[in-house]
Amino acid sequence: MKIYTKTGDKGTTSLFGGTRVPKHHIRIESYGTVDELNAHIGLLKDQDCGDHTRNILNRVQDRLFTIGSTLATEPEKATLKSGKDRLGISRISAEDIELLEQEMDRMNGELPPMTNFILPGGHQSVSFCHIARCVCRRAERMATALHEISPFDDMVLMYLNRLSDYLFVLARMLSKDLNADEVKWIPEKGN
């Protein structure tokens, strides 16, 4: 398989289904941001995060590829049958979202209650997790903008929303596991 095709040399790209759109199209921005998030998840997975978390992050990366394929396909060209899209790829499911919720509940059971906002940082692994969280929020914003003009499976939006929450809780858990300081944001008082 050749990596370069030269078909995008004039600033357009092809969606699943063959439609060509500009590379700055909201659909391309949406799945491109999900791809960026997936790369950040890979970086996070390469940190000292433990086997259990690494397995969850592997699942997340798989689901992000699924989301990318959903966003790269015009809804009118996606024939959804038996929970799969026209490429035979399973869609995001309630079980995918429940896994993230269960993981958050498990981690929150081991964490002290949050009383303030937390400044990102304290350890490189924690910082990578916060970067992934921020990119996930951007992916969610891009996907919601696309959804307004070209609706797709609502489960995608729910998954991205829950994933950003999961990444926040994971950052807190990594802080605990790595004995990193969680720096609380205490707003400065005005004059």
C-alpha cells in the first residue's frame, strides 16, 4: 500500500464513500482532532500507568478509531445494520460508555474528595493525561459542531464527553499512584 496518493495536493481529501471535501472541512477537523487525541493516548499509555490502565487505554484507542471512522463517513452514506457501519465496524455502544464510568467510580473510590480545581502538572505522566483531556474536550467541541450540521450517532458525543471525565480522574489517580503533588487552584483575591 502506497502512503502517498497525490490526490490531496490541491487541498482536498476523500471521505468514506468517495465525497471530496476541503481539508479544512469541519468533518476533517473533527476526525483529525480525534486522531490527535489517539496519539496523545498512545503517549500516555507509554508512561508508568500500570497494566490495568494500559489495557483500558488500548480499548480507548480502539474506540477512537471507531469514532474516527464514524466522523469520516457522511451519515447518508453510512448504512447502519446490526450495530455496525457500512465498513463492518462496530459502533460506540452503551457498554463502551459504562466501562469508562465504572473505571471512574473505581478510581474515585480510592481518591480523596475534590475541594478545589486542580492545576495540571506535578509529574510528566499526569501532565500528559491532562493534555489528552484537553484535546479530548476540543474533539468533543469539534464533533458537536459537526453534529449540528450533519447529525451522526449520539453515542459518539456521549463517549467523548465521558472520556474527558475519565482522563481527568485518571490524572488524579496517577498523581496519587506516583506520589505527585496535586496543586489546588486557590484564586488570588483582587485589590
